[in-house]
Amino acid sequence: MKELKLKNGGVELDVCIAAMTMAMESLLAETPIAFFDLVMKARDDTHELFGNSQDILRKAALLEPGGTMRQDTRNIVLSSVEGDEGEMHMVDPIDREVTGR
């Protein structure tokens, strides 16, 4: 396992980045409301989740049972998503200028 620097300045394990990226891509494709809630929660911890988003995000291991977000998850989400509201899209979370890969 290798630590990689993210665009938001955080450093996370490559396997965690890969797993969370896949989970987020799946959310974006299958439950975009939960994806939106995930991003908004990462950006603002006081964001209130809509409908069953908390259950969906907990099952995807993107939120803790109490509805809190781990710092590694926050780092990866913040580094992986650009845009606001309906214009959110995923990007490469890794700071390639630092890692060179």
C-alpha cells in the first residue's frame, strides 16, 4: 500500500482512494441524490441528508453509523468532486504534480 497526496492536501492510502472512488462512481450512477448528499456533507458537516441517503451512505461505508464522516472519506470526496448542485462531476482526486503518476 502506498500513500498518495490528494488535491485537498490530505494524504490517504491508494487502496482507500480506489475503493471510495468506485463507491462514489456507483452512487453517482445509481443514486445521485445520495451522491449529492455525500458531497454536501463533506463540504459542510451540518448538511441535513435527504430521505434515505444516510442508510445508503452507511451501507457504502461512506458514513459512520451515527451519520458522521471519517476524515479519510472527507479528504477523498473533497478531492474527487468539482462543481455545485446539478453540475457536480468526479475528477481524479490525486495531486499528480506531487505524485508524478
